[in-house]
Amino acid sequence: MIRKAVLPVAGFGTRCLPASKAIPKEMITIVDRPVIQYVVEEAIAAGIREIVLVTSSHKSAIENHFDTNAELEDSLEAKGKHELLAMLRNLVPDDVSIISIRQGKPLGLGHAVLCARPIIGDGEPFAVLLPDVLVDNSANQTSDLVGMLTAFDKHKTAQLMVEAVDWENVVKYGIVAPSGEAPAPEESAELSGMVEKPTREAAPSNLAVIGRYALPGSIFSILESTAPGAGGEIQLTDALETLREQSGVQAYCMQGATYDCGHPLGYLEATLAFARRHSEFGEAFQALLSRYYQGV
Ligand code: G1P
């Protein structure tokens, strides 16, 4: 099973300004923890043990969040706040390492993934999780990430997690073309192509890549020779299209819900979804919700 994951977090987050002016967009809070923590928890729960953050100079808050804060821990210890201390110390299990590497220039998602090559190496498969999207499997028996990583093992083929989106939204995503039937939930299907942010007219389907990938190490050499594409950036989608021609790529159809936390409305929806079932605040939050709903 795949044990390594790359989380590209170097982008400016312009869609979240002014919230993301002085803090990384990945550090914006959903209920009681930053967005990035949900994604790291998702990866860890799926068996990932080595997480590579591809970061940039204005993103050190993310590295600090997962590092030990000795001063804070000493202060909590001295005040006897043992529960808080234990929570902080267990943010990342001992057998999980979080490593960061810089993407000096914003040359695109494909370039960001390529920056992780010296740590991941070409010899083994790895996952990519884009922290803009939160995956919510609370209503499901299993995690979509586990399903996708299992599908990679079973089919020995790269997997892109997809969900059907409204046709007017295809322009925001990488869109896939299944070579036969579209995959059923929790199933994979071979692709005949994929295209980055097509117009509605040009889109081969409404199945959108939601930012979870299981990739072979060979993607690095493909990325290395991928020319800049849309927006003058090195696009992961272009490299995936080359990989598809060489050895096939499959779409894995997710069953859970997604929240686009690269956008304020997505944060709001994620906040509603996670707050109403929060172990500590859930009940009070639901009471708040009904109060506001009734306009009281
Ligand atoms: C990236 C990918 C795109 C994918 C999307 C998911 O785009 O390039 O294929 O569908 O993430 O969020 P971005 O949103 O970074 O422009």
C-alpha cells in the first residue's frame, strides 16, 4: 500500500484574500483546526506515514503547526493543562514524518509535485492530496482515499479521484473522459483522455478530478519533460495525459462529499458540515443554526 504523500501548499491563495494575506490559506480555521490538519488527518488515517509538504517562503506557519512548540508545551505543563498538552503532542503520531521542501517559483502544480522528487524518489508510488479540497466521508463506511489507494494496488495503474460536478463548473477542474462506462462509486474505470479546465462545450464529461491522486514514481521523469501548458504553468494534468498514453490512467469514483476550501463559500459549507457534528460544539452549534434559520 502507498505510504508516502505529497501535499502542494506553495500557492498564494488569491481566491481567499484578504483572509490569506498574512496567513497561508491552508491555515484558515474550520471549526477548531486549520484546513491543512484535516487533510493530514485524512492521509494518516489512510495509512500514509511520510508526508511531504511542498511549500514556499510565506508558508512557514504550516511547518510550525506540525512542529513541536516547546515553549507552549512547557507552559501548559507548568499550568497542569495535561489534556491540551496531550492533544498537541498527538497532532501527528510518532510513526508519521512530515517533511517540507520549497517550491521557489510558482511554476504550476506539476512543478510543485516534481519538487518532491528528491524525497519521494522514482522507485515507488505515492499519493498527492491538494489541500484546497476537503473530503468528507462521515456518511460512508470507508474512506475514499483508502478506496483509491487500494484500487491502485489492485489495478497497478495510476488513479485520479473524481466526482460528478454541475456542468457549469467543469471549467474549474481537470475533467476526465472514461473510455467506456463512467465508474460507479468506489470503482475505477480506464480513461481515454483528460483535459484541464475545459469549457462546458469542450468537456468530455462532468467527472472532475478533485485533488486526490495515486501515482507511480515514473510520473517524475514525465513531469521533468512536460512543457508549460495552460497559464504558462507545468500542469500535472498534461503529465498525466502522457502517463495515460504510456501505461494507462484510471478514474476512481468517490462516494463522499467535497468542500472547496480554496474559496470562501467552500469554507462556510465545510464549517457548517464539520461544526454540526463536532463532539464538543455540535449540539450548541445546531441550536445556533436553527436560531439563525428562524431569523431570531
Ligand atoms: C487543480 C488541478 C485540477 C483539479 C483541481 C482540484 O486545479 O489542476 O485538475 O481538478 O486542482 O481542486 P487548481 O484548483 O489548483 O487550479
